[in-house]
Amino acid sequence: MLKEITAIIRPDKLEEVKNALAEIQCKGVTVTEVKGRGRQLGVTESYRGRDYKVDLLPKTRLEIIVNDKDTDDVIDIILKTAQTGDIGDGKIFISPVDDVVRIRTGERGEKAV
Amino acid sequence: MDPTALNSGDTAWMLISTALVMLMTVPGVALYYGGLVKKENVLNTLFMSLIAFAITSVIWVIYAYQLAFGTDVGGLIGNGANLFFNGITSATLAPLAPTIPITIYAAFELVFAAITVALISGAVVGRMKFKAWLLFVPLWITIVYVPISHWVWGGGWLAKLGALDFAGGTVVHLDCGIAALVLCIYLGSRKDVRLLPHNLGYSVIGAALLWFGWFGFNAGSALAANGLASSAFLATNTATAAGMISWMIIDIIKTGKPTVLGAITGAVCGLVAITPACGYVTVTGALIIGFATSFFSYYAMTWLKPRFGYDDSLDVFAVHGISGLWGALATGLFAAPFINSLGVGLFYGNPMQMVWQLIDIGTVVVWSGGWTLVLAYVLDKTIGLRVEPEEEREGLDISLHEESGYRI
């Protein structure tokens, strides 16, 4: 069984999370710069006396495919390194993956992760 | 020293001043405006200033200089002799500044004309057709700028009357501010009227270049390397700094936080307001003019604009129109005869100066506003003034120029 872990984190936490994941031999990760909002609904900016609600904030999205048994370890690492305790720390989504194919060799399933 | 022979000190200073003022448009105004727009319009915004400089440069040497600064005809216009600079040699001196060559005098006046029209672009960015801008620039210079600059600086009727405008409070700033207001009202609002700068750092660099170049603009308007130029230099810097500080104070009072955009906006307001006054007022006068001007422009931006609902994209009217207006009035108040014998203001016992200033202001408002409206109407009915809705949505860089500012 394979799982996809999608984590939306603070951009400035990326290095820390990436390095901590590498230490537990979780090397493969896809990183995207994204924008989004959560319950806080963004921040206010002020230009020439007028206030603007900037409701989409820059975040970083990590996509990691892991074997089922490693899922909790990876989530623990992300929690430990990406957490500040303030609003805007982000979220982690976990979903099942049907299959994985390594394009170079054609290997499938857990061997391809 | 012979006042009608070439003076190498004066000439050297005017060469430098002219290059300084050129820097104000390209890239000063271009960057100042470019940073404030959304990233899909950055190239179009930069381009409007660049091309305004190029177009003005060409028509200026062909005919515009000759009409603005040629021998006066009835106080209204120059005689237009020496088209294409035919008949002018490297030894010909400027009739209105006989210690420098006519060629550098013409170039100095050229860079003023170019920045005046480039400044207008700030009010209309994000929705004006580029091709319409290409026609607007030469027409506006010819019909609006050339006569006004002749009346005030070329020996025309406003100069003879006694109106004071050392470096262009009415000729440049009120002029472009009124044109900007009329043109943006004619064009109508953008779909997205928010002012969310895509790269405020550009604007800081642009404003800094404006401040630097403005020493050429104001101190150069003495047309000589002398005490008056030095006095104008210090007055300019003083008013600019005061404008920056007072805007920051307003920001802190109004929102609790100082803003960088507020600080550079205040600095530009200070520069604009001291422009007509710099060669007439004391340092104390400059402090008051600079400190007060941010209040007027801030009010125009945050009260007048929302109240009347016009979409002056980058607040050209509030900054240049209102601070230019205040500067022109303040010149009539603060002009001190011991700084410049040509100017005696109300506070030094000459209330009539305020009348000449008001006539100058009224003339510029009517002439610039009226003709800009006519030009906008004619261009709109012939080639069209405004881009298509989908072009505006997509961003003008891609839809008008097939380029994009960023590939990151």
C-alpha cells in the first residue's frame, strides 16, 4: 500500500522540513510554490491610505509518496519541523495511491517509490 | 564677466543638468510607475515613458522648440524659425540665456517637455491603447505644452505679466496633473482599480532617481552655475525631505504604521511643490512648502478621489496637480526679493503677486484641461482610446506587446 502525503507549509520552513525528511531516508519530494488561504483569511496591506485585504498568502506545497508503514514517521517529522504554533502553519493531507511507476525502469509499486 | 558671451562654467552645468533631467524620465518615472502597477502591465507602463521621451525628442528639434522658444510673436507663440535647427551653429548662443549655447538650452527645455507628457501616463496605465498614446504624445506636446511653456518661459504674455514659475510648477506639474485627470475621467475606470504594487522596490529606485535628477531640473533652471542655482538646490532638497517626513507622520496618525510608498510619495510631492518656488524662496519657505504639501496631496488621494470616483491609476492629479497648485500659490506667498530680485511675494509686501499666480494657474487649468478633452475625444472617435475588455483582463504586456515582464 502506498500513500500520498500533501503538506502545505510556510515557505520559510521548507529547508528545515526537507533536511529533516532526508535524515529519515525520505528523499523524494515534489515542491510547488502555491497561494492559498485558511481560516485566518489573509492579511491587510495599506497603500496610500487605502486598506486592501490580501486573502491569498504564499505557501509551499510538498508532495511525498511513501510506503504505508512510513506514513506516521513522515507526518511526525513535518509536524515537528514546520510547526510554529501561530496561525498560518498549514495543513497535511493523506490519501491512498493506486500505483507508482518508475519511468526509467518500468518498476511498479513499492519498489518504484 | 560678459553677460552675452559663452561662459564655460554655465555651459558645463547646463550639460550636466540636462542629463540629470533626462534620468528623471528614463528610467525615473518609468520605474516609479512601473513598480506600482500589476505585473501583467509592467512593460506597457515602462514603455509609455520611454516612447514619450523618444517622440518628444524628435518633434522638439524639428519644430516644437522653435515654436516654444523662438522669437516671441504677440506674446502667444514663438516664430518657428530655424526648423530642424537649420541655420544654428555650435557657436550660436541662446537668446534667453546668452551665456550658454542654444543647443544645450534647447536640449534642457526638451527634457522638461518629455517628462511632462510622460508623467500623464500614470493616470491612464492599464487601459489606454498604446497606439492612441503614440498619437497623444506629439499632439499634446504641440497643442498644450508648447504654448504654455512659451507663455511662461519663452517670453510670452504670462512672463510679461509677472507670473513666477522657476522650474515648472504650472508649466510641468499642474499642466500634466490636469491633463491626467481629464484623460483618466474620459477613459473610465479600470476593471481592477486596486493599487497593489507588484514591485515596490522599483518605485523606490524610481523615486530616488527623481530626487537626484530634480537637482538638474530645479537648480538647472537658474540657467547658470551661480548662487541662485545653489539656493534652488538647497531649497529643493529641504522641501523634499520635509515632504517625505510629513507624509510619514500622516501615515502614522491615520493607520498607525509608516509606509515606504507613503514616504516616497511625500518626497515626490515635496519635489513638485518646491519646483515653481525653488529659485525665489528661502530655506524656511522651502521647509513650510514641503511640509504642508503632503497634507494637500494626501487629502486629494484619500478624500477627493473616492468622493468623485475617478480612476487616476497612480494619483498623478493628487501628486502633480495638487502639489503643483500649492507650489504655484506658495511661490506667490514666499518669494523673497533677497533670494531673487525678480520675485516679491505677498509676505514681502506684494499682494499683486498672488493675482499673477492665480491667472497663471487658471490659464494652465483651462488650456490643459480643455485641449486634453478635445484630444481625447478626437482620438477616441478615430482610432479608439481604450483597449478591449479581454486585452485589459489578460494584461497589456501580452495583449499589446506580446511580451511579459517576468519568466520566473
